[in-house]
Amino acid sequence: MIGFNFRSTLAIYNRELMRALRTAFQSILAPVLTTSLYFIVFGAAIGSRMPDLGGVDYGAFIIPGLLLLTLLSESTSNASFGIYMPRFTGTIYELLSAPVGVAETLVGFVGAAATKSLILAAIILATATLFVDYSIAHPVLAIGYIMLVAASFSLFGFILGIWADSFEKLGIIPALFLIPLTFLGGTFYSIDMLPDPWRTIALFNPVVYLVNGLRWTFYGSSDINIWVSLGLTLGFLAICVATIAFIFKTGWRLRE
Amino acid sequence: MQPILEVRDLTKVYQGGLKALDSVDLAINRGEIFALLGPNGAGKTTLIAAICGLVRPTGGTISAFGEDLSKNWRSARSRIGLVPQELATDMFEKVQYAVSYSRGLFGLAPNPARIEEILKSLSLWDKRDEQIRALSGGMKRRVLIAKALAHDPDLLFLDEPTAGVDVELRRDMWKLIGEMRERGVTIILTTHYIEEAEEMADRVGIIRKGQILMVDDKEAMMSRLGRTEAIITLPSAVAGLPDDIATYPVTLSDDGKELCYRGGDGSGKGKEEVANLTKALTRAGIDYNGIDIHESSLEDIFVDLVEERTGESK
Ligand SMILES: Nc1ncnc2c1ncn2[C@@H]1O[C@H](COP(=O)(O)OP(=O)(O)OP(=O)(O)O)[C@@H](O)[C@H]1O
Ligand SMILES: [Mg+2]
């Protein structure tokens, strides 16, 4: 297990990224379109009737939430498809027989999925400037946080892609958990706007912490302490890494 | 000389309890072509998969190039190539890209000239910019071979390389395998075409129900287990055989019109005996009007071996 094969890693990374770009239209244009629609509906139509939230214009307020919506779903689905497809078609034999270990596989697959998410994030931020004026309070932290989320959920997607043994299972986690949690996670509103039992319940939704962490890096204020958000995100990342290390050690679902 | 690959006491029990490999011991010599023969479900693919890291062995050790694979798998794997039995390819990928990718995956620097050479040797150069899904089955198999050769392995596994391949391509494949051997590549292949093993292999191993029944030089195996069979037809029935003819391994058919010789050892001794037998028949005044002589092939030996054991286990 000593050593790290840079060339192998690069080969996997490039191939995965190329695979993502092969479907450039659906993978890049679609999120841009959806995000634009959100801005039109929530930002322009509803936002004009909303008060400023914590001194932030409503249109700008929803940017971090929209970013997360894309980051979470795209990172998860890209990484999960990336590893599920070779398992499904049998081409995984090559990876398993190659001189690559956990590190190379992860950096290659997860890195490519995260990179694609970052490209999407940049496109969404650029698209947002067409609809609202906004400025980012802590740009370096914002970029760092976006990268952290992209990496964590790409890892999560990777685990999903290894766990799933059918296309149904591959889609069920995002549809059943990720999307509802994101919508309920304060993407389009401040959880302070919720009446009390709901506000407390919302605190059990992990996405709340992600949204508020990112929102803090954007506007310097949020419903939740940034360190709590950051701590939980890092904790999630650590759990994913540990799960993957376990998967490779036992060969679960990869080697018979 | 130290074997290039050594498998000891390798056992694989699949989930569900099926014992696909049962204490397999096998040593492969550097530079040889080794053919692994066995009926469907014998465990050939499982054995290859265990060596190549696709299947986790339940017990036993595997060492390649003198290194224990469970420890120094990185360096060993970078020298091993695998062509799987199933045609598993990324359908949307282009041929040349797929082969270059394999080279990179195995940790080597890009080398377009080498990739070109490999593609040309497999008659894939003209197809280099085609998506793999647009190729025929035989062509897809060539792509898999090209991918396995992309990192210039020293040890190559070919799991039924000629399954579903037409006669011409099969000849090409044999030629290619011969060329690889010239270059010093050690090759382990499985096949259901015994003539193929007979044509190419230096040594042959026979596996059944996860157990290696026999491993030997092809020639040695054929001379040990080979037989000559001669049917001599007699124009008029004879009642019995004189003593000097009965000393040969012969049987007379019930109607007394057919003499069947079964003997020899696959080294040509049988033919000589048949010749002597005919002279003896002439001396004894027994006329004959036809001789049908047949040397047993590896296939006959294989079928005998496998069936004999089947009978045993009943
Ligand atoms: N993933 C698996 N899970 C459970 N059993 C398996 C698995 N793969 C193979 N087997 C079983 O193990 C045995 C050996 O299979 P294997 O594929 O190694 O045979 P083979 O000699 O390659 O056969 P063939 O000539 O048909 O390719 C078979 O009985 C098969 O059903
Ligand atoms: Mg097989």
C-alpha cells in the first residue's frame, strides 16, 4: 500500500472528466437553465415581495442555496454514475487489475466529479450576475467551502455508486433524501422565519448547516455559527473517507 | 529457474458456499504458453480473477515475479495484463483513446508510437477513431487485447481469447500470441478449442470442479495418454485369433469381421505396432481389405480425463 501512482491517477481523472464533458450539453447547460429558472421564479417574481433577509436582498440571499442545490445533486450523481457504470458494464475489471489503490481511485474519480461540480458552481455564479447584484464577503473562504462541499458529496456519491446494485437504488437516495433535505434546508428562506417547533426540527437537517455555512462566507451572517457548520461538514467528509477506506479494505461490492 | 507465477493451495468459496477453487497448486514457467482447459464452470475464470485481483481468495498464496501478491501487488500488477472472457468495454469510447488510457492507468507515460504499433498489430489502426460500440464482437475482443498489451505486460492472461472469433481472426490471434511469446511474454490462456491448446501451448493444465487434475508438457501428456486406434476390416469372418496376434492389444468384433487395435502411447509407437500387426496377419493367412488408423488428439485425452472423473464422482 506504499506509493502513489500519479500517472494512473491522472489517467482516471482525465478520463472521468472527459466522460463528463462528452455529455456537456446535459451536464452543464441543464443546471444553468434550472438555476436561471429559479432566479426568475424565486428571485424576480417572489423576491420582489420579500423583505431583505439580514440586510441581504432576497435575490442575493438565495444564491448560496441554489449553488448548494446544484453542488449536492451534481456531485452525488456524477460520482455515483462514475463508479457505478464500470461495475454495471464490467469494465471495472481493468481498474481492479491495475496497480492502483484507494488513493488513486479516489483522487481520480472523486476529483473529476468535484472538478465538474466546481465548473458548474462557477457557471452558476456567473449566471447569477445576470439576475442580481451580489458581492461575496469572504471569497477565499467561499471557494474553500464550495470545494469542501463538492469533495464531500462526490465522496458520498462514490459510496452510493458502490452500494447501489441497480439503477433504481442509484436514483433513490438523491430523490428520497438529498433533494427534499435541500429544499427544506433553508435554501430559499432563513430558518429564523419558521415558527418554533419547525425551527428546532430544521436543526436536525444537515443541509441547514451547509447552506448557512456557505451563506456566511457570502454575506458574513447566517442562522448558524460558521464553526458549527464547518465542523459538521468536515465531520461528514471524514465519515465518507472512513467508509471508503473500509470498502476498499474489505473489497465490499468491488471484489467477489 | 524460479516460476514467474506460483499459486499455492488457492481456494475460493463464493458467497453462497460454492467452492470454485479447491486447493489449486500451479507454477508457470517464464516464457511459456500455458493452456488451462476445463469444462464450463470448472473455475478457470475464477483462477485468473483471483490472480489478477478481481476476486478475493478464501485461502492460499499467489506470488508473481517472486513477490507475494497480497503484499507487493503494485509492482506485480503493473507487469500483468488481462483480457477478460466477457466483452466489457466503454461503448462510447474511441479505440485509440481506450488503449492509451489503459497504458496510463497502469502507470506508464504516454507513448503514441507504441500504441500505434499495438493497434496495427491487431489490425485496429484503421478503426482507431471509431467508438467501440460500432465495432463487431471480434473487433471488440481485439480492443480488449490491445488494452491488455498497452502497458507491455510480462505476464498475460487471455480468458478465452478466441471465443466467438472467426477462423481467420483465430489464425491471426494464434500468430499474435506466437509473436508475443517471441518477445518473452509469458501467456496463460483458457480455451474450449482443444486444437488451439494443441497448436500453441507448451504446457497444458486440466481443471475440473475447482481442482487441477493434471499439469504437463503437451507432448508428454499426449505421449503418456495418447493412443493409436486402428480398425482392420476383414473380408471373411474369423472365429478366433492365433496366439502371436492375440499378444497385441486387439479385440475381435462379435461378427468376427472387424479387428480393433487400441494401443501405443501417442509417440508413434502405435503406428509401428499396427504395421507389425498387419504383417503378422499376412503370415497367419488372415486377409484384410481396409485399415482405418487414428491418432488420439488432445481433445480425446481431455474428454477421456474429464469424463472418467465424472464417472468417479457418481
Ligand atoms: N460471482 C460469482 N458468485 C458465485 N458463484 C460464481 C461467481 N462466479 C463464478 N461462480 C461459480 O464458480 C464456478 C466457476 O466459475 P468460472 O467462471 O470460474 O468457470 P470457468 O471455468 O471460467 O467456466 P467457463 O468455461 O464457462 O468460462 C461456477 O460454478 C460458477 O457458477
Ligand atoms: Mg470462464
